[in-house]
Amino acid sequence: MGFLTPALLAGAALIAVPIVLHLVMRRQPRQLTFPALQFVRNRQEANRRKLNFRHLLLLALRCALIAGFAFALARPTLKGSGLRGKAGAPLAVSLVVDNSLRMQYLHDNQTRQEQATQMAQDLLGKLPEGTEVAVLDLSRSASGFVVDRSTAESRLRNLAPESKPRLLEDAVREAIELVASREDSRQEVFVFTDLNAIVWNETAVASTNEVLAEAPDVRLYLVDVGVAETRNRALGTLELRQQTLRPGEPLHLNVPLEITSPAEVTLAEAPLVELFLVDAQGKDIKRGQQRVEVTEAGSGLVTFELSDLSLGTHQGYVQLPASDPLEVDNRRFFTVEVRPPADVLLLGKDSRDTLFLREALSPSPLNSGTQVDQATVRFRCTTDRFANAAKLALLDYDAVCLLDPPPLSDELWQALADYANQGGGVGLFLGERARASAFNKGFATPLLPGTLKRKSRFETYFRPQRMDHPALAALRPYAESIPWQVFPVFRYWEFGSLAGDTHEVARFANNKPALLVRPVGQGRALTFATSVSDPPNTRGREPWNLLTAPEAAWPFVPLMNQLVGYLAQSDSAPLTYEAGETVSLPLPPNERVSSFVLYRPDGQSLRRTVPPDDDTIRISTTRQLGNYRVSSGGASGQLKRGFSVNVSPDVSHLQRVDSEALLEALPSKQVRLANTLEDVERYVDIGRSGRELFPWLITLVALVWGSEHLLANRFYRETPS
């Protein structure tokens, strides 16, 4: 047992007062004359003993009353509350505030971060003078003990939401290690958190246990500022079918929606989602809106499609116009680029080999008077023969397609490999002229997906089981309606072993590989296992397939457009990022710059330089959510690009961890959970000084005082004369 004010124990010496009063105020016996002297003497002895007992009892109560007062005012405490401390030592305190965007959840007209900072400020004001204080949040800035309390208050007031927060467990570890370095101080860490299940996962609990085991004198207080029952509507990660478009190609945008509150799902009116594009002057133009049908599980999906985008970079966003407690996940931003028509080189033995693919990519006018709308032309096709290919400048083309290639010279294969290594796309559409003996060796092997085995005559048809690869993604909405079985494949190439980096994009109905992609340097090589140059009516032999038959035009044309469009992508760098990620924008030769201006979503502009001979712009200052623009060259517009930054989907996950399970997983002797500032103060008082006995002692003193008062009134009651 200890005492907060042991000096007051000296007050127990005041018990001398009732002793003196007792001796002074003793009543003297009255002398009486009785005839029966013996009876009087006996009665006198009995009265004396009774009177002495009452005197002693009253004296004991008065002594106990004074001693009790002194004992209670000395504030005795019981140690062993489970939290270790150093009595009388100065304090070293770390305040950890979760300032992630999830903490912008609004409840009772106050965000969770505002409540956390308010409680932290109130606690800061109650700390004794001389306390060392550190304020930590989820930013990556270095933290330490502040110079004075006003600095800590300023940090709390100016705490901004963090779009790319570090892990809370890392901040807790830093806070514990910081106070543990003050070995001669009482070490306390306060974590203001909403007890989110993603944040307090098994890894975080294990990390906290590990650092607490290394710092046994640290006391950790988890201050819960979360909301027991949350409700939220959130837009998920946008799904763009393609981020790089060609003229006339539509922007296809899938927008997922999640509702976390079951009560919200049963609303009579489906949620509204709006689509906006931002014009060159920064004005938001509404381009569409749709209601979302929500399932019982609280999920929904809405699709937008725009087909009138001009050349250049286009930016916009989709949003939920209705407000809810967490606004930060109600808007998602996107960027797409519409580039000029892709230049495609089609190589064949003669013009008949390239006819079908050329017409599928860039149809010829039906008559000489027909004008082709250049604004909708996606491909500019150039045809040539294999015999002339070695003389061509392949880098002038976005994609090179080989139609039914025969064994080619090592020089041409090497030129094609070099072209792919530098970012080009090579398409191999195998047919009758291919030879396994020639293709499985030499310079052809880096481009092929594996070894050619044999020509199969087993009738089947093209049947892609999945449409998630970029080469086929645009066909996903029509996957169930394309009658591939109507257009059989009679002959195709089978493969032996495939290269380790080869990806099977699609198969035939008999489960044999039909469409394969292999990365080659910065580019890619795509192989189609059957011919697209063989006419449906051949002389003297069976055709390879009926994919090019006139009635097959509608599946053949979009399929070829998607495959060649995939090959013609000059880069695959994303245009949409999460907050805090480093952006990489590859620059084609005609857009190489030495400096550029970055326009941020808040309207501020920053000038940046590009290292010499670097063909990529890299930007790491992406903590603001919204659309960014990159430009160089002034009015001439040598470079005009853009990208978008969105919040992480984890922000929308509001499920809380079970607090009892969390406390069971953490060391009970060092960790306490508080829901209010009063809880914090109570735990802190117990942890610093032990459990006080004052309330119990002062109650006991009151009982003794009452007993003494009653006994004194009876003892000193005057006898009527």
C-alpha cells in the first residue's frame, strides 16, 4: 500500500485532543446518603464500570474519527492494478491519432478525426507540468517529443486527413519505442482509433504484442472513437475497358456500387450515379446519369458508354450525388487518351493474304464516291509482301501482323524481335505455310509462344472461356451472344511445350490453345493458331476455318479489331492510380521534353524537370485525390497528358474488430480500452498511482462520526433535577 500525501498521516497525532477533553470533562460522582450502605456501594461499583466502558467507547470513536480523517486525506492506494509504473517519476506520453480518410466518417455532426483530436487535446490539457509529449499520425513525417505543450496542441489542430496513410501498427510501434526510450519516466501511449477490422488485423496485433514485450513498462490505452453501427454508400474501383482509345472507339466504363448498411438496401428508390467530363477550361459537363439496381447483398453495377470523344486526353469522374456519412468514397476519377489511328503493317505472300484482315480493320469504300469519315478510322493499314519486309522501317508502325507466314530469313525474324523489344506488337496468324522444323529453331523462337507440334484436323470452333484479358475485354458484353459454334475451325496448329512467360488468352472448344500472348521486351507477340487469310472456298483442299465467311463478318470484325488494337498499344502504363503511388508516363519520341508543368486538382501548378535522355515522366506527389494534368510546350502543346488519383477501396470497409477479442489478444497488464475521456482518466489515475481507497475510507469516517455523535448525545444528556 502507498500514499499520495503521506505527510498528512501526522494528523493522526490529533488524537491527543479527545484524550485531553476526556480527562477534563469527566463527570465527578455525586455523594448520596442511603440507609442501606451496602446496597449503595454495590450499585455504585456497577455504575462506575458502566460509565468507564462508555467513556472508553466514546474515546475510541473520537480517536478513530480523527485518525480516519488523517488516513483518508493521505489518500491511500492499492498497487497492483496490472499496469506498471514508476511512482513519482515524470511522464513521457505519445498521442497517436488515426488520420486516414476513413476517419472522415461523420457522426453527430463530427468526424471521427475531429472527435479523436478533440479528446487528445482535452487529455493534453490534463497532463501535469513537465510531461514530455509526442504527437504522431499516419503520415510518414518524422516524429519526436515536442518542445512544449503549445507545439503539441498546434500539431493536433493542424492534423490533416492522410490519403496514403502508413499502417497504424507502424505508428503505434514508433510511439511505444519513443516513450520506452525515457527509462526514468512513466511511459504511456494513447491511440485514438475507430477499431477498424482491416487496421487491427492479426499482423497488427502480433506487431503490437512484439513491441510491448520489448517495453514492459509502457502502458497502452486504446481510445475508441468509432461508431458501432455504420452506414455508407461507396463507389468501387472503376473498370475501364480501355484507357487508350482510337478515333470512334467508345469509352466503356463500369462503375461498381457497394452499400454497407442493410437498411439502405431496402430503399424504394435505387441510388443515382452521375457521369461528368471536364472540358479544357476545367468546367464540369454532365454526360449521363443512371439508377443502380442493388442486390440484397448491397452491391450493384452501372455502365456508361461515350462514343464521341475527340483526339487528346479526356478526364472526368462519376459520383453519387446523395450525401452520406463518408463522402470521400462517393466520387471516382478517370483519365483516357484518344490517340490518332494506329499505323498497322500487314505482311503476306501477296495481297490476297492481307485482304480479310485489312477489310476488317479499315474497310474500303463501296464505291469511288463514298467518303470515309477520318474521325472514326481506328487503323491506317499498309500492306506489303514478306519478300520486302526486311527493307521496311518497322518502328514507323504501331503493330506488324504476319498473315500465314512461311519460313522467313533470320534477318527478318531478328528485325521483328528487335521491333517488339522496343515496344512494338507482333501478330502471328499461323496457317498452311508454317513449318514446325523451321519455326522451332533460330530467331523465330523468341516470338512464338512455344514449339509447334503439328497441324490438327480435328474440327472445333473458337470459344474463349474468359474475356478478362485486354485483347478480348471489349467483347465481354457480347460474350453470350456471339455464335462461335456456327463458324467452325477445321484446321489449326497444336503446340508442344509452351514458354514459361506465355499466357493463354483463349482456347478452342476442344480445350486446345487458340490465342496466346508472350511478352517480348517492352512489347508483345500475339499468336492465333488458325489462319485469318484462308478463303472459305478453296480449290483442291479443305479451308482452315469459316471465320472469314461473309456471314461471319460481325464476330470476325470486332475480334480482329480487338486483337490488333491490343497489339498497337504503344504502352501499357496505367492512367489511374491510388493516392500516394508513383505515376509513370512513358513519352513517345515526338513528346520527349526536358521539363513540364504539373497541374494538381487543387489548381496549383508545379514545374518539374525530366532527367536527360529519360523517356518517362515520374511523379510521386500524388496525395491529392482528383485529376492531374501534365503539359509542356506552351500554346503549341508539345505535351498534353493526364492521369487520375483515387482513394484506396479499403477506405470503404467500415467493419469494426471485436473489442473483447482484441483485448484478449493483447497483454492485459499493459493495455486498456477506453470509450470516453472519463474512462481514460480513470485508467490513467489507476495506472499512475494505484487504486485509491479514499471513497471507501471517507464513507467509513462518516459512519464513525455518526456513531460518535449518537453516543455523545446519550452520554452527556442532562438529567432533570
